[in-house]
Amino acid sequence: MATDHWHLMRPESGVWITLDGQHMGVGGDDSWTPSVLPQWLLQETQWQYQVSIHFQ
């Protein structure tokens, strides 16, 4: 169930892990411009990740 309100969420028994390769926060360099400066933009490229998680 998707919701914007935490109190409407149902408990789950699993664990969720999200790995973001690229992420842009709200706004740009400051709170009033919509995007970051060109030198800080992520270029379109191919990424490859390898992740290992071990539980004991």
C-alpha cells in the first residue's frame, strides 16, 4: 500500500535497502534555484555496482 502518511502504513517483517547511484536533493545549489550548476551535473554514463550483504 502506497501512502504519504506513516500512520496509514502496515507493519512489515522484512528489511528494505535502497542504493542510489545518483541522487539530486530538493532544489539546486540553494533553496531558490531549480537545478545545480553545469559542472556539478552527473553525466550520462554506464554504472556498474556490486553489493554484498552478510547477516550473522
